[in-house]
Amino acid sequence: MLSPNMDEFEIKKISGAKHIISADVEIDALKGTCKGTGRIKIRLNAGENKEDIRQRFVATGALVRDHKNEPQKDSGFSKPIY
């Protein structure tokens, strides 16, 4: 669970990774605070270890899970209906 004052920049800072593709947190529209969940996409460089990054988040009290892509999902463009 992320803290209510967490934002994308804080997630990037905690990760310590050099190449961050994207970082998002779920924001409560009424309060303007973090709802406690977020996602970060990282490209590991030489010398970086996924487990080290995971432990940095765990040290802040966050629950960390790997994202699994669905291989059956068609991510291509919609096909016309005839």
C-alpha cells in the first residue's frame, strides 16, 4: 500500500532505477491523494537487479507484484465487422 502523498516522481525516486519507462499512481479525484496503488515499468540496465528494486519498495511498506501480460489478448487494431 502506497502512502496518500505518493506520486509518480516519488515512485521513480524509490526505485533507484536509471531507465524508467512509465510510472503511475491511482489518484482519488475528490481528495487529490494516492489511493494506495500504482505501477512502474522499468528497463533494467547492466548492474541493476529486479530484486534490489523490489526490496526498496518493500522497505517503504509497499506490496510488490510482477505484472503478467495476457498472451491471449489481441493488442492489435480492431478488425472491421462485415
